[in-house]
Amino acid sequence: MSDKVWSVEEQAEHRKLWADALRSGLYPQCQQVLSNKYAYCCLGVACEVALNNGLELYVDRHPLDEYGEPIDHVVYNGEWENLPKSVHEWLGLDGLNFDDIDLINMNDHENKTFDEIADFIEANKPQEEEEDEDG
């Protein structure tokens, strides 16, 4: 795993890549898991974007349950419901006006589209960026 610290500018670019991917139409949407092998929640798209842009993630596309039976979801760095810490850091979600839970609620409970979630991500800049614009 990398110990890289991402700059605010790099994290902003990563979030732009994520928002663009959400709007791309390439990712069918699902709920309750990062990916069910056929579709993704908004955080699952974030994992795929990070992976496709060089972030090292351990991805298990054929996981088994405790009985050795196949499970119909994808596991990223041991996570299948929550955003892995490395992706969270890659995106720079600390210091934003929202967190993973807000995005999970939008995706899973409010049935927001990926376009709506992308708009939300882009509208919510890190607090330090907002202070620079106000300053």
C-alpha cells in the first residue's frame, strides 16, 4: 500500500474524475454494496476510478462467504459496503462538507441518480478552497 500524501489539487482532480465517471453512463447503478459485479454504488465507482488511475487496491471479484460459497459482490481492500480508507484519502474526502455516509444515503436511500450525486460532489468543495474563494 502506498504512503503517498495527495495534494489538495490532486484530490480535486480525483474527485473530478469520479464525477465524470458517474456521469459517463459506463456504470449501472446498484444499492447496498460497492459493486454487485454488474453494477456499482457511487462509492464503488470511486473505487474503480481510483484503481484505473493508479491507486493500488486489492480487488477480489470472486469472494467467498464463510461457508466457501460465492458472494455476488466485489471486495476492495477488504471492504464491500464502505469506501476503503485509501480511496477516501485519494479523493480527499476529509475536510469536505459531506462524508461517505451522506453519499451512501443519497445512493441507497434517497435513490439519487449518479448525475445528481456527481452534481453534489462538485458543488461541495473542501472548506479550505471555500475560504480561499471568500478571502
